[in-house]
Amino acid sequence: MSAHAAADEHAPARRLEEMALNASGAFQSLLYDGWLLGYRAGPTKRLRCINPTYRSTLPLERKLAYCIDFYRAAALPAIFRMLPFALPSGLDAFLAERGWGEFERTLVVRTDLAAAKARPVPAAEVELVAMTAWVETTRSLLGVASEALPRLVERAASYPLPQIGALVRRGEQVVACGLAKIEDDHVGLFAVHTAPPLRGQGLGRAVVGTLLAESLQRGARIAYLQVTAQNAPALALYRRFGFEDAYAYWYRARPDEQH
């Protein structure tokens, strides 16, 4: 198979990657010879790592040295987010040979909304709220630090594409939540979370089902999300909605920077 044919084969997955990065807010980044170097500090690794998604032309030793220096200056660990179609094709082996260990394998799964197997269930009353209100009301459930809240509210208010916030309350307390971001005919699900004492009661299923149904009404046809490969309860939930594996990604970093 020619390199051009291989690139065409992975075009849908590359487009899905673009949409996921857009939805995650990958706005603090540097484009370097086909690699996207994210440098937004915080817990979300995909926004502070190297995404080697597109064609690379410079020598790998030179690029690796540049990335190490870049992240050192940004006071961040140097982390690669590896994909089956990362470029150049030998990059994963190149890093492994130099001691960059693999960690946190994650699945990207997707489903056809028209054929989704499960529908919202009356386990809880799910509210759909504006995103700025969603950020503010879910901060305790998601463990958002006070100093980070203004930045997240501003980002929610300025995000240019359709987004939907969902939550479940018990009294005055938010006990489950999730959000959806729509681009073209795809919708990504993010921050699906249930308070630990209430897990197993169908709250997550109600949130996911409601978000998928609302997204379908707004024109989305394909839903996608990321879930760590070891998260069996979450995978079981998403499989009920017909989510199937699209591809996986994993991180590589030096032993003292795998965080």
C-alpha cells in the first residue's frame, strides 16, 4: 500500500482527532513540523503533550531535542500522545528504544446515533443547562479548583461550536453530569461523572442517553468519546449505547515524567 493510500485510510480517524482536540479546548499549542505541541498546564494530559498527527519532515533526533527543551521551558513534562497512525510511522519504536515508557492506554469509541441501542431511562431527571451554568454548578462534583473556575467559565462562554451541559440533582447537590460538544455531524461526550456513593443507580446512563438524544435532534449522527482501557464500568455503560472501538492511543514519556 502506498503512503498516500495509507494516509487516506486513516483520514476519518485523523478528523476525529481534530474534533476531539477542538472540543477539549486545545487552544494553547504550537504547530511544529506537523506536530501539535500543547502547553496548557493542568490535569488534562492531551492538552499538554505532543500530538504527532501529521507529516513530519525534520530529523527525529532534532525534533525530540526541540520538544524536550520546549517543555522544560514551559515547566511541563515532555509527553507524547501516540496513535496507531502517528507520523512518522517509526516514532513509537524510536521513543521506546530511548527509554520513553508507555502508559495510560485509552480507547476512542464511537456509535451511530440512529442505531444507538439504549435510550434515556427514568432513573433520574436530567437537566440540560447552559454551559457557563454547567461549569459553575458541577465544580464541586468534578473537583474544580477555585482558581481555575474563572478560566473555565470564560472558555465555556467563548467556545464557538454548539455544546450541551447535562446534570442530575439530588436536592441542592449535583450528583451526576456530562457534556456534549457538536462539530459537523459528530458529537463528543466529555466529563461524564457520577458521585461515587450513587454509582450503579443508572444516573450515568440517564445522562449519556439524554445527551445522545439531544445531540441527535440537533443534527449529530455519530457520537464519540475517550475512555481508559481499564475502566470496565464505564466501558460497560457505553457498550449499552452501541459504542464500539475505533482506535486506541497511549502516552510515552521518560520514567520520571509519566504524569
